[in-house]
Amino acid sequence: MTTEVKASHILVKTEEEAQKLYDEIKNGASFADTAKAYSLCPSGRAGGDLGYFGRGMMVKPFEDAAFDMEVGEVSKPVQTQFGWHLIQLTGKK
């Protein structure tokens, strides 16, 4: 059973912007470079890397999406009270 996941994310204000960036990443843009250029979260400077986290450490919609993903997958836009996120799962342990 997975107890922790490692993820990167991009945080933006609107669903439209998140969808635009999702489409660019799906068409070959680097997730990390996109995070550095667009993410409103301080983690953007590190390519969006959030490191490993367990259940109960992130807001529920974000956590649910991250724990349901496979390593290497990029989520469709996920809404939280902070804005819209794209999540890239980079590890599980």
C-alpha cells in the first residue's frame, strides 16, 4: 500500500489557464519549465516540486488526485481553495 507520494504542481488562478498549460504539457512542454514560468506557488521556482507527502498533509481535492495517479502522469486541472492545480506524480513509496 502506498503511504507517500511525490508530486510537482503548477498553481494558477483560473481553470482556463490551467487547461491551456495542461494542453501545452501534453503537447511536449516541460512540466518543470512550465511551473517555473507560470506557477503562483513558491515551489514553482523548483519546477513545482513538493517532495514526498502522506495522506492528510495536503488539501483533500489535491491529495485525492495525487494518490489516484500513476507515476509520470499529469492531472487535468484540479480546483482547491488556492486556485487551479496541475499535478505531476513523480514517485510513490
